[in-house]
Amino acid sequence: HPLCPVRARGAPTSFRGMPFGLEGPPAARRAGRALCRRLGGEILELTGADPEGYHAGAALLGGGLVALHALAAHAMAGAVRSRAQLSRALHAFVVRNADNVARLGPAAALTGPIARGAEENVRRNLRALARVPQGSEAYRVLGLAMCALTRQSGALAPARRARLRRVLTRGESARR
């Protein structure tokens, strides 16, 4: 199971450095390791216990990241002079965040107004994203996941996290 972007049109340009999830009987794993080495990939040992979860997680991150990039670019388009510069800036932002997650873990790498408990900024973001098709819905769903990460990190007091959850679930932004 290569864990790499596989677009609807076209094959991956390279497997170099990409993880390959390996599972199965010993002979199949040996063959998979040999193939992985020939392609320049990295081995990711799978337990075989939850293949649906593995594939769903890959689809969520791969396609979800692309969709989030598109939503962010749409939201920011009116605020920048150059789409090419915006694309480069978003790429750098994605890479830095991914590096932080790899280095610190998701809870410690969390950034933005939800991580800081800035309720009014969350409301403003929801209002701005209401102009982007599916923007505020994506922010609300992901915002709830971000709230859960603040519990893991201990970054926010429970009362502040509860207020943020109310803003995200009750549509408070529309009332202000």
C-alpha cells in the first residue's frame, strides 16, 4: 500500500521516499520490502488489523489537504495581488506545519485562534469563510477536532474550550 498521492489522472511521478504500508504473510512482506527498496520507498509496518482505517486516513489527509488548500486559496484570493505568490506562500505554510507535526506531534503543533482560545477571531473566521462554498462548514468540523487537540495538549482551560465548541456548533458567528 504506497502512501503517496495518486491523482485521479496520472500515476505518481516517483515513489522515492514515499512510505509503503506492508502487511500480510512473511513471504508477501519480504517481496514487499524488496519492491519498496527498488522503488526507493520507506517501509511502514502495518498490523493488518484495520485496513479500512489505514485507507480512510490516507484519503482524509491526502484529499483533505488538497481541499483545504483550495478553500484557503479561495478565502485569501481577494487579499493578495498574485495567485502565484499565494500558491508559494501556502506551500511554505503547509510544509512548516507538517514539519511541526512531525517534530512536536499534532497537539503541540496546533496553531491558530482555536489553539489560543481566541473566540472572537474564530467568529470572524466563520463570517469570512461563509463567503467560501463549504468554507465555514469545513472550519466548524475541523475546529471541533482542533478543540479536542487542545484537550490533549492542555493548552486551553475546559471552560474556554467549551465556549469555543459552542461557537463552532451553534453558529454564533451569524448572530454577531
